[in-house]
Amino acid sequence: MFVGRKMFAVLDRTGELVVKLPHERVQELIRSKVGRGWSPGGGSPLKEYVAISFAHQKEWPGFAREARAHMGGQS
């Protein structure tokens, strides 16, 4: 999913929802074990991306809206 040409959410090859959020929010989700750090190539995780596990799929729409709002505020 994109805002203009900027991606804010995607399903990765494992079936998890990946969203772009502020670094602090990503860290919060990782600490709470709702998500894990994410990297498109398997290297070091990108600081503003988090993969939300399938176990939390009922919450995915809310995370997608949160990521869309975050990206909509960026220029």
C-alpha cells in the first residue's frame, strides 16, 4: 500500500503485515512482542519498519491506518 510513491504497508513473504511507523512506535511494538524488526533483504532491520505477526491479524487494519496516517504527514 502506498501514499503517492511511498510504501506504508506490505505483506512480506512470510505472510506478516509490515508497516512503516515512527522509530519509537516500532520499538514499542517489538518490546511488547506484537511485532519484530523487519528488513527486506534479511540484513539489519530497518528502524522505521515492523512486521506484525499473523497472530495479531485482527489488529492489522488499525496498524495499516496508523502507518497511512504517519506517511500522510510526511512530505
